[in-house]
Amino acid sequence: MRVLVVAPQPFFQERGTPIATRLLIETLCQQGHQVDLLTYHEGQDIEVAGLRILRIPRVPGVRSIPIGFSWKKIVCDAVLSVKLMRHLRKEGYDVIHAVEESVFSALLARRRGRASLVYDMDSSMPEQLQDGRGWLRPLASWLGRCERRAIGASDLVLAVCADLGDRAEAYGTGTPIRVIPDIPLQSVGPAALGEDLRASLDPDRLLALYVGNLETYQGVELLLRGLRETDASAPIALVVIGGTAPAVTRHRELAAELGVADRVTFIGPRPLAQLGSFLTQADILVSPRLSGGNTPMKIYSYLASGTPILATRIRSHTQVLDDSCAFLVEPTAADLARGLAQLAAQADLRRELGQSALRLAETKFSREQFDQSIREAYEYLETLASA
């Protein structure tokens, strides 16, 4: 089939949705589909047999587009919509695969009956826009109606987690919903060896590791406060991988203010290929996320490493994790401190949780299962086209 993937993000960059989009594209191409990708002007070109990348024009003054809602993203989405409409006047596709908010542009641009529309639902747009933006709450009802319309007008919805699948089903549109979760990033592309995280640490300390961005919702500030509440003699050193330079500086300053700077090391971003190497060096992997319904992509990589996980007991985590494969705590500094201390003190518990996590990754979140789910979704679309 001829597929147009519309991705309203910088592509390619090593962050959540672009990584998931790359995985989708590679899978579609490997399964014999011809794929065009329409995306922002920013990002690194990748070479995949069967892929052609189409970019919007470079927008003056718009660069370094951040994660999440921003004026830069609004501008780029508007330009993307215009480019999509013009492109579809010239070329036809069997499927338009619209990622996140690009589904609205796809609804306006596609010719009736000419292409099947897939809504790739990586997040709930009403929740994402309202998160931390109280001024948008009066628009909640309208945003919900927009999301319902996008689901109802699509031929197939692919939800990235059970929470989103349930939300899509609740609208009662009758559109088929399939939940296709992310997979461990260790199974995506070649692996590379990262540096020795323990080289500059006290050899008697256990290594707790956080990987991800340093946005507020990730809870790293809470984790630092939790570390302060652990006994200073507790054998724990925290390493943080990821974050922009300003965010790293801000968190370093907080660690100093809290008096834990000697127990925390911020090393900034590292290549995705090194992730597996870093995760297996740790004694404890931490996800102190504060809120949200989407499961963080890193959780699947955490599971596959076989390293015990300490995570907050919120829906983002509990739709994948439970007490048999992770140490779950409330999103408070005191509970994070309790979790760190208990895991540090109990080697048998760490080993048991790590083994259980690895089994879960191997049985439910493999690359083979992802590939098969995409194959089945596109076989359904082929059935629709021939009906």
C-alpha cells in the first residue's frame, strides 16, 4: 500500500513520539509498503528503504521546537496543514496515517473515499493541552468534542496504551480501536556501549538511575527531595541522564540547595543506542512521574533491562506495572525515599523484581509483537479498501 505518515514533530530527534514514528515507519517499510513522511523542517534525515521524507518549508524564527504545546508548534502545525492540502491535490495514497493532532489536518485535506485514515493516538489532546494550563480548562468540553470527531471520522484508531484505548472507546463512535503499546528501545537499532557510570561514584553506593527529559511532570525535582529524606549514610547515588542544558543547570542548583549534590550526577543527554548499556549498569531504575495517562516509553526499556524499577503509583505506570514487577510508591518525596531505602536494603527484592520485569517485557512487549500488530492493522485497512 502507498502510505502517507503525517508527523507534527521535529523528525528525527531522539525523543518520545519521533522515536515511535521511526519504529512505525521502519516496520511499514519492512512489510513492503511505500511510505512518505510529511513532517517539520527540523530534524535529522534517516535512510530507510521505501521511505521518502517531505518537510515543510523552514519557518523564519522557528527553531529548537520544544516538547509539548508552544507557539512554535502552532505555527509549524499551520504550515504543515497547508503543505498537506497542497500535497494531496497532487498525489494519492491508500492510507493517511496521522500522528496526534495532525489528524485534524488530514480530515480536512483527504479526498472523500480516496484514502483510509488512521488516527495514531499517542496522547489525549484535551488532557495534553490542559495539563498545567488552567486558562484552557473552559475549553475542555469543546476539546473533547474535537477529539470525538477525530475518532469518529477515522477508519482506525491506534492507541499507544490501554488508558487511551479506553478513552477512545468511551466516545462510542463505533470506530475500531487497537491498542499497540511501545516496545523496549533496546530492540530498535544497533546497540552501543556507554561510559562507565560508576567510574566517579563511591564504589560502596548503589546506583539509582533516571533516564528522560527534565520537564516538571517527570517528577525529578520530587526525586531529589526524596533523596534528601533518605539517610545521608544510605548507600545510594543517583545518576540522571537527559534534559536540556538549562534544565540540567536548574536541577543541579536544586540538588545543591537540598544538600544532595554530592550524591547526584547529571550527565545530560546520551545517544539512544547507549540506553541498554546504561540501564544494565544500574541497581535501581527510577520513574518518579507525577501525572498522566500515557505510559512513558522508557518504562518498556526499563522492563527489558531486568533491573528493578521504582515508580510512582499513577495510571501512567500501573497500566503496565504492578507490585509483582516494580516497587510502586505514592508520588511524594517521603514515599520515594521509602522506596529507595527499601530497595537499597533488600538485594533479594531487587533481584526478584528485576527478573519479573524481564519476563513481562519478553512476553508482552517484544518487537515481534509490535510488528505483528502493525501487520494486522494494515491488513484490516486493505480489507476496507477492497470492500
